[in-house]
Amino acid sequence: MSIEQNLQNIKSTLPKHVTLVAVSKTKPLSDLMEAYNAGQRVFGENKIQEMTEKHEDMPKDVEWHMIGHVQRNKVKYMASFVHLIHGVDNIKLLDEINKQAMKHNRVIDCLIQIKIATEDTKFGMSVSDAKSLLSSKPYAECSNVNIVGVMGMATFTDDKDKVKEEFITLKNAFNTFKENHPTFKIISMGMSGDYQLAIDCGSTMIRVGSSIFGLRN
């Protein structure tokens, strides 16, 4: 199967309101261009340096999503072009994004990463901490960031019921936040193995890598 065919197969199953982020980390430019030529414009990377290099070489109508854990000292490298930062999990990071966005006269859209998985390896905030952040003075003073939704990663398991429960936790958190924050519109959850289930649970954005590009080396 070619990258183009994979993309067509996935897109044909997606509801209109769901955005497909093609997770292109570690993939060569030729693979990204094949996806681009097949009509894909939204790409997700998990390392800022790699994303910055690809941004320089790719057409300028690409939307770059930072989907990995963000180190504060690297925010400056992507502040001029990043479209959406998925993994914001503390106020210090938000503050840094705000500062760098200001330098480029931009407002950068971000998602709050909520920890829905039981695994310790996953980053993210608790729902109550996220609630506190959203109503805090430091966040109110961040005029150059706009939190537009939530992101979460389910536990890596074959137990579908567990994954479903975690996705529903994220959807409920989104609903709670949206009451006071009308800018909330994105629920980023679901990857190659579970995006269908994620969509059933309310996802509006899925992050798919191996089902498009094949397995990473």
C-alpha cells in the first residue's frame, strides 16, 4: 500500500468534523511530500528540531503540530510557525510559549494535555489542576496563547474497555472546561490503533503515524 492509498483509506472513514494529523516523526521528507501531494496538509512532529528542519524544506501551507513533550528552552525555535501545540501540561511552559509568541506578534493555539492513562510514562495534568490553571491569573495574563481544547493519550493496552473509559474521561473534562471557556473546540485523542474508538468517544482530532507511513524503523 502506498502512503497515498493509506491516506485515502483513513480519510474515507472519518466524519467531516475530525481532523487527521499525519504523524511524520522520523520519516524522510520524501514520505511527507508523498502525503502532501496526496492532499495532506496537517503534520505532527514530536521533536522541535526535526519539525523546524522539515518546516524549512516543506511548502509553506503545511500546518505543523507539535505533539510531543515540549522542553521550554526549545519553544523559541518553533514560535514563528507552529500551528498547534498539543502537549501543554504546566503554567511555566504556557508562559514561555506566550513570551516567544509575543516576539513574533502571534497568538499560538495550544491544547492542555490531560493525564488519562494509568502509566507513569505519560505526561499531563490532572483534571483539577487543569481547571485551576484555566481560571488562574497567570493564564489570564497570557495574551499570546489561546487554549483551544484538550489532548490525551490512552494507556497502551489491548483492553478496549479501559481505553474507552480513558477517552470518556477526556471528553468529560472537555465538556466541563467548555462551560467557562467557549474557545474550546478540539479534543485530540486517538492514534493508529484506537482512533475509531476515540472518534466514537468524541474525538475531533486524531494523530495517526504508522497507518499512513508504515512502521517506524
